[in-house]
Amino acid sequence: MHQTRKKIWSLTTALAAVGALALIGIIYGASLVSGRTEQLATSVADVGLAELKMNRAFTLVLEAESSQRGYLLANDAGYLDPFRATRPRAERNLAEAEAILQRLGPGADLASLTAVREKIAEKFSELERTVTLAQSGRRDEAMTIMRGNLGRDLMTQVRDLVAQEQTALGALRNLRLVELRDSAATLSQLSALGVAAVLVLALFAVSQLARQARSLALAQQQLASANDALEHRVTERTRDLRRANEELQRYAYIVSHDLRAPLVNIIGFTRELETAAQCVAPVFERLADASEEADVAEARRALREDIPEALKFIQSSTGRMDGLIAAILQLSRLGAVALHPEPLDLTALARECIASVQHRLNDADASAVIDGDLPALVGDRAALSQILGNLLDNAAKYLSDSRPGRIILRGRASGSRVRIEVEDNGRGVAPRDHQRIFELFRRSGKQDKPGDGIGLAHVRTLARRMGGDIEVRSDGVSGSVFVVTLPADLRGVLSAETRNE
């Protein structure tokens, strides 16, 4: 079945790829033809514009000749105003026509246009000569030239050259129009082919989407069934894990309680022995003073030195053991302690925790600051107070002697979670100890500070109890950053626990 689906999928992909390539080819061809069509349309427009410029230039020559004749016949200088403007305008139109023909490329007859320009320039020179003669008082000579054949012949030559150029431009325009129609027809065919290809691909895509939708619906049904089964298994496993955890907590409590009972007896009897030794010592001292035997002197030394030292060692060891057992009992009770969610001002709570360790900070000439406002959250005040207090106390305890101590608290909200950081510039934590420092009775680095390795284990237990966790970032030299991640609303965690129960 899997192989069949794989083959069908491969065939579908291949067909889609072929169709897409064909469509790309059609689009590319259409773009080329479209560009060519645009060029041809521009060319046709340019040919028409060149014809217009030629006509304007010829018309200006006619206007110049009319002005010349009017001036000579009427001897009225008012005819010279339009005459003087005709030649620059005619030359400008001819220059624009030449620029257009140069853009047209092959097929444009620039040589003929050059001949037209030269002949028009010759005609204007003839007209200006007669006007100059008349203005200089030689009007009869100018009239003789005007009545002669020179001006008429030049005008006939200009007219013939312009007509030839117009005929050539008309032929070029017709040729480009034929090419334009052919290009437009090709573009229409390619567009129709492209539309057909798009329709085919669209129908193919719709059929594939329908097939995929059916497959997806079936997969979603199967996934929903699997999720239900998985959720049921997770619920059962969570319930089993909670029961096992409760059993483990009860076991730890019972064991610690049972260990503490004989320990209390040992501590009590040790104190009795110490009291008895203190009572016996004066009596033995008087007896020893009256005796000179060596064994009596040895007994005196044992009573004075060995027995007190042994009792002191026993008391120290039992006291430490009592503290460790008390810590185990405290941790075992955390799972049974009810959490009380309430809206908290985390900034105010952090200030209270800083105040509680201020004496230690003052002794170390260190400071603790809050970087900005901490995010608000709904949580258990007592648990959060213990978490922040332990982290601040831990940071203050392990500051470095080589630099002024500085502790920074910061926090931010990220979706449904709140991230709290406690950063210090103290000794740091070696990378190999990043996990073990959160284990009970485990410590890192030089053991020159009092402690039993309980505080961070307590913090992690509280954080996890509230649905969060803790981690540390440190290079082991330049300080540490303890990061506590908690839910923004503890009520959601407690509701989920209630549903799972």
C-alpha cells in the first residue's frame, strides 16, 4: 500500500512538474512576444510621428515663402515676424524626425532625410537672401530673383523630396503594421494556450487537493483516535507516577522519621555522657592527684582531652545528620503542601526578598538591584518567596573576593510563561556541575562556605511543583545566571492536575 501511494505521488509530482514547466515556457514565450509587440507598436507610432515632423517642416517652408512674398510685394515689415521663426522651427522638426529614424534602425532611410534637410536649408537661404536685399534698399533686385525660376525650382525639389520620404515612411509603417498584427496574433495564441494550460493545471490541482483532503481527513481521524488513546495512556501514567511519587514521599518521610528517632536518642545520651563526664572529672582529678601511677595519668588525659573531643565530634556529626534528615522531611512534605494561587506583584516580592538578605550583602559590600519591572503573575506567594530568597542567599554566599559583588534580578513574560533571572558576578558554576547542583546534598566548587546542598534542590522542587523548572548558565569563572521559568497563571496548572486525578 505504501509503495503504491509512493508511485502515485511520484507520478503526480512528475505530471505537475511537466505542466508547470510547460506553463513557464508559455509564459516566457508570451513575454518575449509581448515585448516584441510593444516594440513594433512603438515603431509604428514613431514612423507616424516622423511623418508628422516632415509635414510640419514642409509646411513651415511654405509659410516662410508666403511671408517672403508678402513682404516683397507689400513692402510691409510685419510679414517678417512669422518669417524669422519658420527656419528654426523647421530645423527642429527635421532634427526630431532624424532622431526618430535613428531609433527605428534598419528600414529607415536617413540618406533621403539628409537630402531633404539640405534642400530645405538651400530654400531658406534663397528666401533670406531676397529679404536681405530688400532690407538693404535693393528691392528691385530681390523682386527679380523672386519672379525668376530659382525659388520655384527649389520649392519643387523640396516638395518632391518630402513626398519621396513620406512614401518611404508610409511603406515602413505598413511593414511594421503587418509585423505588429502577426505578433499580436501570436500573442493571442500563446495567451489562449496559457489559459488552457492554467485551466488544466487548476483542474489537476483541484483533483489532487480533493484526494489529499480525503487522505488528510482520514489521517486526522486516525490521529484523533491515536491522540485519545495516547491521552488516556498519559493520564494513566501520570496518575501512576503521582501515586508512585506520593508513595516515595511517604517512604522518605517514614524513613527519615524512623532515622530521626534513634538519632534523637543518640543526641540525648551524648549529652548525658557529657554531663556525666563533667561530674566525674573533679572527683577523678582529686583521686589522680593522690596517685602517681602511670595508668592514672593516662586516664586523666583521656578524661580531660579524649572523651570531650569524642563527645564534641559525636555532637557535630549527629547535629549535621539531624539537619540532613530535617531537609529530607521538608522536601518530602512539599508535594503534599497545597498551593494557593493569587495575583502577585513580583517586583514588590523581589524587594522583600532582597531586604531579607541585605545584612549578608552589607557584610560582603555587595549590592542587589532589580532591572526594570518584573512581570505580574498568578502564583503561590510562599513558594515564590522561598525560590527568590534561596537564589538571592545562594548568590550572596558565593560572591567572588576579586571584584565587588553585584546581583541583578530581571524578568519578562513570554506567552503563557514567565521567565525570572537571578544574575551574579560571583564564583560561577563549572559546566560539569550545571545539573548536579540541583540534586539533594550536592554542591559545586570549593567547599569553604557553610551549607548542606539543600537550597537549590528545594528551589527546583518548588519550581516543578508549580509547573515550571530552573536552569543555570555559567562558565564557572565570571558568575552565574539562574533562570526560573514558571506558568503565568498557576490556576491553569492546578486545574490540569485536578482533571488528571
